[in-house]
Amino acid sequence: MEVAGTAVSIDTGSAVLAILDPAHPKLGEVINLELQLPANASSSASRCLAVRAKVAQVVEMRDGTRQMTVQFRKAAFKDSEKAPRKPPKAAAVKGWEM
């Protein structure tokens, strides 16, 4: 299942997402979550937060959207696939000789 949404808040071990799609993960499900930071991926500094998260709470809002709270342990930021990557720097050579 793939669901689109917007991050309302992000903390060190949790995130709250606003979801418009009526189909959403159920309470207690484990999901793979990817958040694009910032939302516009055209920036060269954009990053992707990839986590394996558990759905802790789903709240229906008055406007018909849902706010889903997910909890996770390890957050890993990685380069966005859409952003151009910088070439790796050459390793510094130390002054050792044989």
C-alpha cells in the first residue's frame, strides 16, 4: 500500500502525518516510511528520511483528513534519489612510506 501525505511534525522517535487518502495503514501495523525533506525535491540539499515505523495512532479530523502518528527507533537520512549527488572526495593520503 502506498499512501501520500504531509508531515505535520517530526520528532526524534515519532512523526505525525496528515493523510488525505481514505485507505491508510491500521493501528499497530509496521510500515516503511519515506519522507522527502524539504518537500520540494528540486533543491540540491534535499534529503530523504527512511524509517521502519509502527502506526501508534490514527485520528480522524473534522475536515475529513486523518492524522497518523508513527513511532520508530532508528532514523536514517539519505540523499534524495531526485537530487543531484556530489562526487565523493578523494581520500587524504597520509605521510607514510615504506
